[in-house]
Amino acid sequence: MKKKLFTLLLSAMCVAGLAVTANADATLMEEREIPRATIAPTIDGEITGNEWEGALVIEINHDNTDEIYGDFFTTRCPDTTVRWMWDDAGLYVFAEVNDTTKPTIVHNPNTGHYNSGDGIQFCMYPNVEDIGETEGMLYFWSLVINTAGEAEVGEHFVYGRGGSYGNDVEAVIADCTKSDDKYTIEAFFPAD
């Protein structure tokens, strides 16, 4: 079975005040192998049957996450489970966040500002040897739930594009669920 290797910097994978948590360190920068999906999951904000079976599962909480600016993140980082898979069509991610904290800042639909409200952020380094300011060397994605209860995906920033950040990523398919004590965000990033 063909496998693909991604290097992920799981940065600020949690929540309520993303403006603060965007500065959080990762748990560790390390290579992890994302398994190839045997079946593509349905992007509906829920896990149905065995569609996420065999995925890379990463648990994130205040015990395994460091904060570089104070202790906001480490004292409030809710227990989070993130699943990853890929196939020739693209990358799949499913995050389940146990979060009882109501955000004081919310994300309004189609505003292009992805540091507000409930959601997750993650970085992707396509090649850890080339980390830097060159375009295509670092992708920082934000997946948020807007005030209408819909999932939106945007570029938090992409190195090398100057002031080009906060762009909507229309090609990504995403959905979510939300209750008083948890939310999920499921997304598909097309390979192109």
C-alpha cells in the first residue's frame, strides 16, 4: 500500500479564543505518517460507521501542549481528538473538541477573519528542510464555526504571499456539529 508522509506542526489545535491560541507552541514538531484512507469519509461533521477506521489519531490537551505566551492555552485547552487520512483526491481531517467554554468573540459568516470563535488551526510544512518565508513552505489553516453554525475554512496565513492572509479556501469541503459541551469539524482539502 502506497503511503504518504506529511510533517505536521499541530499548532493551536484548540479553541475558544483563537486570537490568543494562535501563538501557542505545538505539542512537538515531529513527523507522523498519515494513513491512506480505504474509503473516503463523508464530510458531514460526524463519524458514521468505520469511515475513519485506521486514521492517524492525535490527542491534544493541556498536559501535552505548551504555551509560549503565558498560561491561557495550557489552562484552557480542552481535550481534543484529531483524526487524519489521505487519498489521491486529498487530505481529510476530523476534530472533536470537548469544550464547555463559550467564546467571547465569534466568527461572522464570510468575513475572512479566522481568529474568532470556536475552531481549530493547524500548520503544514510540506518539507521540514525548507521551513522559512518562501511561499509554499508553511500553510496555516483555520477551521471555524461561524455564528450561523456552519464550518468555514480559511488561510490563517501562507508564508511568501506578503499581506495575503485570511483568504477563504472555497475548495475545502467542511461541515461541523456543535452542542453545549463539544463540537466537531470535519474537512476535506483537495490535493490541488
